[in-house]
Amino acid sequence: MEIFTKQLNSIDIERGLVLPPDSKLESLPPFHGARTIVLSTMVAVQSAAGITTLPSGEPVPIHCSTRSGNLAFTGGWLDIARYAGLGSGDIVTFYQEVNGGAQYKMIVRSVG
């Protein structure tokens, strides 16, 4: 099930991916008073060259934290953005999808 799709801006890449307001947050685990939850996520990068799974097909732990009243992906996400060479205008889609050790799937599409 799709949780959100977002076209990235420079803040998403430099500081953390702020989840869009229309995200289906009920698909995320509860925080239970914690400031951060960790989401085990399979990541695929789609470009003109094809689809690449990061890193080596293993789940990536993405930290989802509260920031200024919003939810944002920080730890793990910033590494993905750098590794994939993401830029403003690229598109991220985040899904709930149980796959082996991962509970979520992220597809990043480079438009550049």
C-alpha cells in the first residue's frame, strides 16, 4: 500500500525528507512516546539506466523522527539520497510492503 509520493526539494536532500501532509501515517508503527522510529526498508533507484537495489538488496534502516511538528526521514535517508545522487525534482514513493526482513519499500526515480 502506498504511504506517500513526493517530488524532492533541496531541504529534503540536505536535512531530511519531510513527509507530505497527505501521507497515510496509519501505515507507520506508533511512536509510543519515542521521538524516532526505525523503518526497515528495501530501496530501489529507478533511472534511465534501469533499476538498482540498494545496498546489495539488503533492507536499509530509515529513521523517522518528529521535526518542527512534522515527520521526517533522517538517518538512513540522507545516505540513500547521497548514494543515489538525488536532486531537486526527483520523485520518491514509499510503500508498506512486507518483503523478507523489510516492512517497507521505497522507489526513488531520478528525473535528471
